[in-house]
Amino acid sequence: MTRMGTHISAVLAAGAVAAGAVFGAEASTGADAAQPTALVIDSSLASHGSELVDPRLDDVDAAVRLPRTADEARTNVRYFDALDYRVYVAGARSSAAAEQTGVDATEVDGLYGAVAAAR
């Protein structure tokens, strides 16, 4: 049992050293992790022909929500704000949600503006 306990202790100690090295490296560079981006776009703006979601949204580096109602838009905007995302809104419903909830979101011009903001 002593041998097993020693082995487990060694593994835990090695893990702690490795984790410390990673966190120490981040701290030494002084670079913060990039703030993630979220797009909240009225669902009516995000479709393309018969497709429910415009294919251009597949390639963006952002979390995307396409609210169908004002309640969904408010929930999405508050959710991303609480997670400290940089929030961009497109469409009347999503823009109103940001204003009503007091979230400091950036309004963009439609789907084109949202895609551009996320790149």
C-alpha cells in the first residue's frame, strides 16, 4: 500500500507542477485570454433562401444565437453578458433586448455586420 500511495502522490505532485507551469507562463506573458465573441441575430435575418441558417455563420469564430422572440433575445443577451462575452446584436428584436436589459452590446448592421464583427 505504501508503494501505491507514493506513486499516487508523485502523480499528483507532477500534475500540480505542470499546472503551475501553464498558469505561470500565462502570467509571465501578461496576455489575457481573448474575450470571446457572441452574435445575437434576429432569426429572420439569419436565414438564406430555404436554409434556416445562413452558411456564412458556420465559419465565424463566435457563439451564435438566433432568437425567434423578444424573450429569447433578452435571455441570450443576458447570458452572454454574464459570461463576459463581447456581444454583438443584429436586428430590431436583439437590439431592443440589449437596450432593455442594460447590456453594453454593439449593434451591427444585419447579418453582414455580424459576420464582419466576428472575424
